[in-house]
Amino acid sequence: MQLLAAPSRRSQGWRIQSSPALLCVLCVLAGLPSWGSGCPSLCVCNGTEVDCGGRGLVSLPALGTLPPGTSALLLPNNRLSTLPATAFSNATFLERLDLSNNFLDNLPASLFRELTNLTELVLRNNSLTVLDRDLFQGLAQLRRLDLSINGLSTVPLGLLDDLSGLTWLSLASNRLHALERAAFEPLANLQYLQLGGNPWECDCSLRDFKHWMEWLLYRGGRVDAVECTLPKDLRGRDIRGVPMEMFNYCLQLEDENGGAKGGSPPCNRGGGAQPSETPPVADTSAPADCVRQRYRPVSVRRAIGTVVIAGVVCGIVCIMMVAAAAYGCIYASLMAKYQRELKKRQPLMGDGDADGDPEEKQISSVA
């Protein structure tokens, strides 16, 4: 019993002596998970998703305390009206961000610049009227973008330049009258586009975008209904069913206006090619009211040339048909006149044959 008790006392002594160090280690290990890994107040954390929706928030929660591995931050149905430029600077790991059903009306240009892993961004049902052209800069991984139910009246050139991987885009229920083709050309992988619920003016300002939209449909993409509100004769019609020939008058208007709307000087966007042989230089003295020259699709130019050539050929054929008909009528008239004259002469020739030659009659009587 003494032999057994002695080791027991030594083991107890070791536990007592080592317990302070062990307790320190355990405290450190226990403190590490709680540093930068807690769930923000008023939010619910479930796996990789942090749901802060419908909490009446007027400012963002502390994103530095998001649990590790968080990939989705949901902030819908709150009262967010403004966001600082550095709001998401500590959330580069996010892949999905939902800011729908808030009161956002002005977003800083660098708001999403750090979210390089973002694949889905929802800004539905806010008060956005203008978007900075650099707002989505750096979001090369973005696949879905929802800008529906806002007050957008235009999509600025350059806004979608970095979104070549975008496959789904919604601009439904805004105040869009027209769209620039050049603003959407970077979307090489777009598969679905929502444009319904906008007051579209189906005139020359929408012609080039219609041509791009037809290209999107041709390569298998989908576009919802784009109903015209103006002009009056196209009201209620889907512009997808309006033939391109109805926009031919736009080319004439552009020629009359010197290639630019209203005769304003064209813009040299992005340091494009210039007439001179010198390298292109950014023109900082361009007037503020310059207008970018409208892109004239190659197929439209070819179609116009085809129409002109077909018109010339048809005109020549019509002239030849008229000449042939006139010649036929003249020939028929001459032949009819000749037949009438021939019929008049036939009885006289018959009488001469019946009377015979007088000399032949005299010879026969002498014989």
C-alpha cells in the first residue's frame, strides 16, 4: 500500500506543479477561436452564411468578427442608405452579397473593389439612380448581378467592362429609355438578360443595342420582353419583333447631322484611333457636350448596299419589261394593219383572174 501511495503522491505533485502552465495554454487556445470569429450581433450565422436580414440596420455590422469560412453575407430588408468606401475592405472572402430592399442611393466607386472573389451581387429594390463607371471594377469572378427595381436611367460606358464572366444580369423595372451597344459588348459570356418594365423608346437611340441583342439571341442567350412606349405606332410592340429595316431612316439622319446626333462633335473614348499617323494621345480638352459616334453594324451597312443594288437591278428589269411591252404593242398594231390591208386587196385580185387577159381572149376567138 505504501508503494502504491508514493507514486500517487508524486503524480499529484506533478499535476499541481504543471497545472498553471496547462491552464495558460488552455486559456490561449480557448481565446483564439473567439478572436475575429464571432457572429455579429443581431445576425444569425449558419455554416458559411451570415444572415442579417430584416434587422432594421442603419449601418453595417462589424465585419471583422465574421466566422472563418464565411462566404455569404445577407443584408436584405434593412434601412441602409449609405455605405462607406471601406465597408467591405475586410471581407475579401465573400462570394455572395445581398443588399436588396434597402434605401441605398449613392454607392462609392471603390465600394466593392476588394471583393475579388464575389460571384453574386444583389442590389435589387434600392434607390439607385446613377452608378459610377468604376463601381464594379475588379469583380472578374462575378456571375450574377441584380440591379432591378431602381431608378437607373442609363448604363454608363465602362460600367461592365470588367464583368466578362457575367452570365446573368437584370436591369428590369428601372427608368431606362435606351442603352448603348458599346456598354454591353464586354459581356461575352452573358446568357440571360432581364430588361422588362422599362419605358423603352424604340427609335434611333436603341437601334445599335437591338442589333447587339439579336447577336445575343443568335448565340443562344435569352432576353425577356422589351416593349416599346414610343413612338406611338410601335407602342406595346416587342422590339425583338421589329425588323431592322424600320431603322433605315436613322442612317439618313446621321448623314444629315454629320455622323453625330445633333451635329455635336464626336468623342474620342479610350484613346481610340485618330486620323493622324502619330500615336493616340488622350484629349483632355474635349468639350463636355461631345457625343460619341454611333457604331454602325457591318451587317446593316451590307444590308443597305444589298438593298441599293437590288433596287437598281429591279429598276433595269422593269424598264426592259416596259420596253418589251411597248415593242409588242407596236408590232401587234402593225401586223393588224397589214392584215386589214391584205384583206382589202384580195377581192380585187380575184376579179382580175375571173375576167382573164384581153389578148388571150382575142387569140382564142380567132382560133
